[in-house]
Amino acid sequence: MGALLAAGAGVWAAAGGGGEPRTPAPGTARAGTHTDPPPAGPTGRPGTTSGRRGGERAPDDARRPGEAEVLFREPAPGAPENRADIPGFWVRDGHVVKAALDKVTAYGDHGERKWTVTLRGPVCAAPESPTGGKVVIAYGGPGKDECGRLALIDLDQGAKLWDRRAPAAHAPRGDHLGMGLAQSGDLAGLSWYGGSAVIAVGDGRRVPAGALPRGCRVDGFAGGRSLLRAYSCDDDTAGLQRLDTATGRVSWTYRVREGYKVSNIYSTDPVVVSLADDHHTSGGIVALSDRGKRRSTLDLGERSYQPECGQDLFGTRTGGCRGVAASPDTFYLPTELSPDGGRGPTNEIHAFDLRTGQRKWTSKVPGRVLLPLSVRGAALIAYEQPTEKAAGSVVRVGAAGGRPMTLLRLPKATRATEVGLASASRIYRKGIFYIASDRLAGSGAASGAASGADEAMIMAFRR
């Protein structure tokens, strides 16, 4: 479940059993590489190509007319008794790469394993955006430091290019608790409970990034097309900085109005952020120009909105929210779920004009939940979540909004597995839809939850 931006009450509340935050928004506006041999798949060839297990039929055996083909279903690795986070998923030409526990593995178009890099500890943080096919990941460090080492992985060659300790924590616990990681250009930004650093992607060494105002500390980073750094200060002021991704110098600084700070960075290009105060009262959603000037404040009206921002117990991961999308002039945001005449939970996607802050259009499917994925031209690509009886779909919403058009209807045979991948990365690229889990249920999962041998880690579909 994601954060809830709700009109009216103006305070955060606990969101269900997951403990993830819900925030309301007022009506006015929140080199050495070890490569493992690929295991044999169900046909004796490397990889898992069908998801077939024992007497179970493969999904494509039960494929109905109009349903997508299952390219592959990769089962989850053996997990600890308790749940385990497995961040890190990247789509490349001809293969995808997934980090899981102490391994980073590439899978071909049909699930065949192409290479595996094994680390000395589990991956604990990873950025969404690589640089030239290379990505910095954080993994378990020495002693009790659960996120104290960094490595650069070549996502195309399957090589570990460097491996070193993270910059010294200087934190209350002396470790890198709650590590957040964002990457853009030649730089990666790291933030943890009690500390932060900027490093060079090329060698992992610390870079002297532009100074913060006196008495201020970093709250988190967001990457992609640019690297943004959110900070807050002892005098109750706060701001957002854009760092030059070649030098680390501050390109511009946006100072948030007094009493608020940046709570989430939804997009780095265009820049769209939500604000909140120390009591988690929302300050709305603001769009900024390329020069760091306020472009607009979104008019959220009396509606409540619910992007997927996940858990951030230590306030160190300001980027990485899912269920939102942005184009140069439009921001797409899902509303809170509501009942719809007995047809099941329903929400809407609202499109906001970033020049004016006004709502442009809405899109809705009765009895379904929609989440923005990406923007293609003037159209929005979204994910229509599965229900108790129906599988999910990838849909397209035109420039004027209205009812979505189905691009890819997922098979009913994989609906239960799809539901089990609720906490996941979802990417639609070149007609293929990927769902990759970022959390393992573990062998101690409650009865009825996916666990052990029947838990999936990646599923890929195409027409």
C-alpha cells in the first residue's frame, strides 16, 4: 500500500498491517566477479521457461483467446523464515537483471540465465536508473552493518567493476541503517539514518558535493535524468537542490516555505515533489522549473490520492515512488480506493497540468484499480490491477482521458501469482510487461500467502 494524500484531516495515519505511511493533503494542495553456472530449467535447458511444476499445467497450456503469452516465470530463491527485501530490477535489450539476496542475475527473453554475480552479503539498496548500463548497489557490510558495502555492476557484461566499503557512517549506531540510493550521470547519492554521501559511479570514491546551508542535513536523494537532494535544517527551514552530475556542484536550490520539507520526490525531470511538516501534515504537491523556481502547486481539491511510496521508516528514501508518472507538462496521480456500487474497490487516475496546477482529465474503470506506469507520447500507460476473479491488464489512456484501452490482457491462469507480486516493479517496454518482486514472503509467511517453492520473483508477458 502506498502513501495516502487525503483532503481534510491533515495528518498521517498508519496504513493497514504493512505499517506504511498514509499522508493527507489539504484541499488547497502532498572487480572481481564470481559467475555461477545457470541451473537447468524444466526442459533440461538453462532457466525457467514455463513455470511448470510437477503435475501443474504451464500457464500457456490454459491460455485463452486474447490473453498474453507468458514469456517466463522465474521462481523466488530460497528465502529466510521472515520476509526479505530484494530491491533492484533493470530492463536491458535482450535481457533483464534482478538482484535477490546475495546475487545479481541476468535473464534472457525466455528466462534463461545469462550470468550471475555473487556478493558477500545481501543487496539492501539499489537505484532505479543505471548510467550507461552500469549501476551502483549497496549490500551487507562487515559485522552488524547491514548495508555497509558498495559495488558497481555492469548490467550488460555481468561484471563487478569495483567493490568497496561505503563512506564512513558517523551515525548514532555506527552503521548504514535505512540506506537509500539514487543514481544519475557520474554520481550516486547515498542517505542513511544519521548520514549521507555523494560518490563517483566510476570508482565509488566520495565526491565533495556542494555544501548544505549551516545546520542542515540530507533527507534523501532521487535520481534518473538528474540528481536531486532534499535537506532540512535545525531552524525549521528546508529545501531541494539539484546537483551537477559531473561535478557534484549545486546547480540550483529551491527553498521550501517555512515549517515544511520535501517528503517525496515523484519526478526529477520534470521536478515534482510533495511537502510535509514534522507532524506529517501535508503541504501539497509542487512542480518546479528547470531552474528550480516554483512552476505550479497542484490543485488537489477535496480528493484523496494514493501513490505507492512504500515503507521509509527512517526518512532516508525520498525517491522511488511508484504509481505516478510525468511528462514535460503533465503529472499523473492515482486517487484513493473507494467502493463502486458493489463492483469492488475502484480508483481514478487524475492528470494535472504542470503549468497551471489544474486537473486536465480523469480516467476510471468501475471495479478496478489503476496505477500509472509511464508516458508514451501524449498517452499514459497504466496497470489495471487484478481482482478476485480477473487478471490484470496493461492499458493506454489517451490525451483526453476517458476509459482506458487494453494493450495487454494478462492470463487468468497466472492471476494468483500476479496477486502475490503486489510489492513489485512493473515495467512495460517494447510490448513486453515485466513484474518483478522486491520482497520475498519467506518460509514463515502466513497460510495462504505465496511462500517457498510456489513464490514467483519475476513474470514476463507479451502479446
